[in-house]
Amino acid sequence: MHGFSRRIISMLNLDYFGNTFFLKKLYPEGVFNSIYINEVLISLNGASEFNFFIKQKPLVPVKKWGEWEKDFNALCVKTSSNVRVNEVSILNPDALGYNKLDIYIENSYLNFTSKRENSHINLSLSKNDIFIIQEIHPILNLQDSACIPCTRTQLYQ
């Protein structure tokens, strides 16, 4: 594989995001293969949002959220930032649904990619741009949710 610069991450590298203290506390050993795309909002002025789900039980319980698999079965992570989008490619996003998300660096660009049969989304940013985590909240029934929290309580900050 000489000269091949694409590296897919099976663990979510939290260094690709800003304001990660709380997520690092919840997942001290990392988030593995359980990241699902939810929403991408791209603004021409650079103020963009990227939201995703984590469907992995936190190692550190949060009392006000309740019990895993009973009160919640995923976390919704909402991010935003002023990022420089290098490239966006979207094909049939309605067919994508809540699909697995790959995050990788290729040729000095940070890529967020999700693919399913005749559907895909790829967002490519400058490697130096990051999305800042704004909110994290628990959700129940991932397939039925659109990042709607289980409670109306904002999680942190």
C-alpha cells in the first residue's frame, strides 16, 4: 500500500473536533465503530453544522440521563463551526438514513463519508478546520429520532 494516503478510522478521533472534554470523560477508551450520520448543514458564509449519533454505551454513567437501553440508546452530538469546505458530494440523501459514518484524512483533507447502495454523502474540510461540539444529549429509538432529546434539559455548559 505504498503511496496510499487514505486512512479510515475505526475509532472516532476526538482530536478532529473541538470542545471534547465531556465526550472524553464519557468514553475514556474511545468510541468504536458506532458513529452514525444525522445532519449536515452547509452555509456559504462558512457557519456550518454537522451532527451525528453515537450508539455505544458510555463507560461513565450520567445519572440524569437514566439507564442505557431503557431510557436512552444513543447520544446525539451537535457541532458547528466556521469551516472551509473543500468539497461536498451528495447523492440521494433520503435513501441514506442513519448510516454508519467514516471519518478519515486523505491528501491533507478531513473527510466525513457515509455510503449506502445508491446513496452517499462526502464532506471534505481542510485538515486544520474542526467542528466544535455544542451539545450532547441522549435519545431513545435511534431509527425514529432526528436528534430529538429524551429530555428538554440541555446537557452541559
